[in-house]
Amino acid sequence: MPSPDRHDELGVFFRRLPLALVAAVAVWLAVRTAYNPALCWTAQALTRLYENPPASRVILDGDGALLGRSDLRANSGWLRISLTQVSFNLVPLLALLFALPHPFRRGRWSRLLQAFIILSGTHVLTVVWHLKFLQATGMGAWSQANFSNLAREAYGMLQYFFDIPVTFALPLLLWVAAYPDDVFSLLGFDERR
Amino acid sequence: MLALRPVNDRLVNPYTTFVAHESRLMLNLFGERATVTGQSLSSPRFAVTIYNGCNGLEAILIFISGVVAFPAPWQRKLIGAVAGFLAIQVFNVVRVVSLFYTGVYVPQWFGVSHIFVWQSLVIIFGVALWLLWVRRYALPRPAR
């Protein structure tokens, strides 16, 4: 049953949300100058793990990334994606975390770090699936020769899955998973009683 | 499911067109002469195209998933799902109209506003709505 004496906890959370959102945007703006190059490097390294020769390229281009292959003509088969679109969901995750009571209490940093690592992992995979989908469908005869129809369907599905459901739903899931006691308390349940 | 072509063609695209028409009605209330072609909303001053991910459908589905998964009586779930659907619809129309005027008056801010202000707000709005539903409506009130 909801705890009647904690009725205003949700109100406090809502009042903190706007400021938490501003703080989250500030953090995101501060980290993205280092985050975007790391994202490109990791996505390229991961894609090249199973390639022979390793020719996939993920090149940082402003706030986006150019995806392609180094063994094809320089002016063919390149795609630019927005890295802001890939990693913006860090903002709602941080905002939801910052709006909880005592977000930086002892022991919470490790949970925040774990949530950040999982979300970053999905950012890397999002870039990888964009690159693989491009290679499977957007490079003409080379795509036809090197990828099956099943692979094209699979990469298309993975790209969509990471672009939309994962991007929008994962911050919420990580928020609940990282701080379950606080979220259940917000809902009116207090497991410690 | 939304990624499947038949679902996309028969549900997602018509729904997105519906959102475009709702936004057109709102813009015309403000004196714009907006028209809709497919999923594009245009006026003599600016134009936006509403793609998958910008139609509010994902936020609605995440909200409804949360409502369905929560252990509450089914009548309360039904009321929550319908009310949440309508609230997120309204919020999304405000988002489209706001982005339209951002494009008209401060186009250099359109990208930032589109990607990380409004997309973040949509996620947070869905979560806040779900918390509110759980706390205030989903469960019976405690006896005093």
C-alpha cells in the first residue's frame, strides 16, 4: 500500500526535475567533446574485430560521424549520422537520477557509473548497426556480393531497435534498475518497512 | 512490431499524418496558413517533416507498457492508458508547434531543440505521467 506520510515525495521530485534537467544538459555538453571521439573509436574498433581486411571507418565529423569503408572509392558509400541523436538519452537518464533525493550519497556513484556504461554500450552498438546496415544495403554491388538478404533484414531490424525502442526506453529502465529503493519509494512503496 | 512494414504502413504512417494534421490545426489557430502533405507540415514561413520517433508513438507505447505491467485493477489501467495517450498526444502537438516556431524565429536552435531538449522532455514527461498515475490513481488510497 502507498505510504501516506510520504505523499509529498513525488511533489518534491517533480519540483526538482526542471533543475535536474538543466544540470543534465550541462553535464552532457561538458562530456560530449571527449565522449564523441571515444564513441567513434570504439564503434570502429568493434566493427573491425571481425573484418578481414579491417576497412570499416567511423570518422568524427563535427557533432556527427561519417561512416564508410576505406577500401572503396573515397566518394562513394559514405553516410553521416548525428551523434547527438545517438547519445542524447544520457540527458533524461541523468535528469531522472539528479531529481531523486540525495543523488550523490555514498555508494551511489558506482550505480551511476554502471548505468552510464550500459547506456554508452548501446550508443556504440547504435553506431555499429548504422554502419553495418549501410554496408549491407547502401554500397551497391559490393553490398549485394557480401551480405545475404537475411543479414540485410537483421541489420535493418537492429538499427531500428537501437534507434528507437532502446533509445527511448533504456533511460527509464536504467533509472529503475540503478535506484530501485528510491523509485519504489516515489511510487509509494517502502521496502525498508 | 512498429518496424514491420505492414504495421508501419497501416498504423504508424497514418498516425503520423494524424499528428501532422493536429499540429496544422493548432498552427492555424495562431494565424499560420499551414498545410499538410503526407507527414510534412508547411507554411510560407517554415516547414517540418514528422518522422518515426517524432510522432510521440514510442513515448505512448512505453507509457502504456508501464501501465499494463503495473499490478492495478484493469479498469484503472484502461483509464490510465487512455488518459496517458491523450496527454502525450497533446504534449507532442505542443512539441511540434514549438519546433515550428523555433524554426521560424531561431532556426540556429532548431537542431538542439529538436534532438535533445524535446526528445528528453518527451521521455521525462512519459515517466512523470506514469509516476503520477501509479501514485494517485493506480492503487487504492490508504485508509485514514
